[in-house]
Amino acid sequence: MITEARPLSQPNDDTRANGMIVTVTGPVASDKAGVTDAHNHLWVAAVDGMGPGLPQLTDQSGILDELVDYRKAGGRTQVDCQPGGCGRDGQKLLELSRASGVHVVACTGFHLERYYPPDHWLWGADIDKARVHFVREIAEGMEETRPLAQPVRAGFIKIACQPTVAASPAILIEAAAGASLETGALTGVHTEKGADAETIVALLQRHGIAASRLVIFHMDKRPDFGLHRDLAQQGILLEYDTFYRPKYRPEQNVWPLLESMVAAGLDRQVAIGTDMADRALWSRLGGGPGLVGLVTRIVPRLQEIGCTPATIKRLVGENITTRLVRAASHSNTSF
Ligand SMILES: [Zn+2]
């Protein structure tokens, strides 16, 4: 009797066809992802040899309580932007998601070098080694979770740029772009306050990444409406997250910018995040406004400035979650 080889993809793992996003607990239909924080940090472990003053988030019961508060307020999903090697713990993300009922999308890829131990292998890797590592984290599971019976998969790929593309790690950027093409996973780009975003976009497009498969983080720190309109009109998603940060003058910057984007009909190109790497922003860790602020502060303000329910739904969910559904990849491998 001839036994056919098992196909690589399992029927219940055809996340693309079913419009599913990959969360730490498994695939979730993107239209069930609900209110979503497009950029956050839910767990940041200490890293060996790390310099002083870098963020840490390791108070599991406080973080859990806060996720429960978020869910009770109507929040459903969090996008975690801490890649492996600089404090990510996929198992903790899984435990927090299970215990709170909040969906969590984790990432592979890389952050700025200063967040890693001094001799982390990634910074000496060649393109292939890094690309294969990123693909495995999407396809099989994040490195630190592979010993688990059910490894936990990453749901998108993060790239971190320095203030200029010239000063950014070309090898890792090319590796991440290759992994994104291979897996169809969304690429999310950390910018230093939006710096050199135009060049980053052009570089990734040369690597084959479509504008519609790109989200650029922290763009509201460079509140130049003309630039935002141009990037948005190309199909790029722009993430804004300075709402709670007086030093970025949200009343003068992010709010007017957001109003201009909505008025220009570009409400499909902006995603709202809160980027709470700093524990002072967590209400259960002694500060505020906490994860619930997305629902209790930002959404009411969007209503106040005249956003329609459809626009609000896009800004605090739909725009990021629809893009987290993996696109058709350039390889024949399906996961
Ligand atoms: Zn961040």
C-alpha cells in the first residue's frame, strides 16, 4: 500500500484562507479580535549584561490583573512588540493570555541592539541564519517555547531601525524581509520617532515588501501631516502611541494629526497603540492610565472629536488585525 506524504499544513492551520491571526493561544478570526492595542509590551524580562535604566515588566500578578481590567472594559487583543533575545518570554505571554482571556499576538524579528546582551548571536548572524530563525519562530514556535508540548508561535515580524537607515543593521533587515516574504507575516518597523521613515519604506519595498504589508511604529512622534498622508496613500499603516506622554505634547501633536488623517479619509491607515514598556503607565504597577486607557480614555475622546463608530473600530482594532492575517507568501511552503 502506498502511503501519501502528509501535507505540511494541517487543515486547521490554514490561517490565511480563514482570515485568522496567529495569537499565542492559537489562530483567532481577525473579525473576532475586537478592540486591539496595536503596540504594546506586556512582559520584558531582565537581560544578562543589560545596562541600567532599560525597561522591565515582570510583575506577573500585576500584569495579569491589568489584562483582566482591560478585558472587562471591552479590550480584546494586545499586540506585543518585544522580540526574542531582549526580554520576550513566550511562555509568560501564553500564561497571561490564558488567564486573562485577552488575545496576545507575539513577534519575532529584532529590536535595537542596546536591548540585547553584549554578545547575542543575532548581531553576528548572516542573512540566512537570521532569516531561518525568524521563519521558524513564525512557522514552528518561538525559541523559548519549543520545549513546550505546544510551542507558541509568533504572529508578525519586527524590524528596529536606528535614526537613519544607513546606521541600521542591513543584514537583519534583509533577513526579516526575506522571512516576511516566505511566511506572509506582517512587517512592523520600529522607528526612532519616525526618523527616516521614507527611506525605510523604500528599502523594504526594494526587498519586495508591499506597502500594504507594512506597519510603521511611533510615527506620531514626527507629526508631519504631509508625510503621513503620503505614506498612508501608499497603503502603509501608521501606528500612533503618544497619547499618554506629556513630553510629546499630545494635545498639540497626535490629536490634531489624527483628526487631520480622519478628515482626509485616511482612517484605514492609522492604528492606535499605547506602548506601555514603562511601568509608570500601568495602573496595577503604581501608575496609570493602564491598559484600560485605550477603552476608557482614547475611545471616548475619538467619539468626542466626531469619529464615526466605523472609524473608531478601524483605529482601535480592524486596521491592525486585518493586516496581521498572513498574506500569500512567495514560497510554496505553507504553514
Ligand atoms: Zn514599543
